[in-house]
Amino acid sequence: MKQIITRVDDDLADSLKHQASRVGESVNSYVNRLLRAAVAGPGTHRHEWKVAAISNGRLMSRKNLTSSSYDRAKRPVTKIRTPSGYASNAVSYDREER
């Protein structure tokens, strides 16, 4: 891994620290993510929107979620309550079968 040392003004350093803390990252990983997105160049409109939303702190990357805050097994499950055969009856009711 390479190390890059750069100087930034105090306001920018404070803003980086604040934004990184908002999304729960270290300043180093936050800057790495911003640089990676900037170097990757323009992507699709959806990709650009997501990159901007993550960098502005409006959207959180899934890799930053802890298992306690994002656990599919703990999500509420909605059971389907239709009677068996309902779909097949609805589909075949008006169908002409020959």
C-alpha cells in the first residue's frame, strides 16, 4: 500500500473529518472512497447519483453497516395469505384452452 501526503487548509480538514464521522468512517477511508470515485471517472447517471449521495452523507454505503443495524434475518417477514390455487384459478379462468 502506498502513502500519499498532502496539505489541506484547516476548513477542508474539518469538513472532511465531520463528513467522515457522519457516515461512520475514518478520515482515511472516507478520502480513499472519494478519490476512488473521482479517479473512476464518469459512470452511469445512477452511479454518479449514488457516489454524490454517499459523499454528501445522504446515503450510507452498505459496507459501513454493522451486522446489528443491517441484518436480513432480523427483518420482519410478511407472509402471503392467499388461498392455495388462487393464482392458477385467476389465470386460467378466462383462458381458452384447446
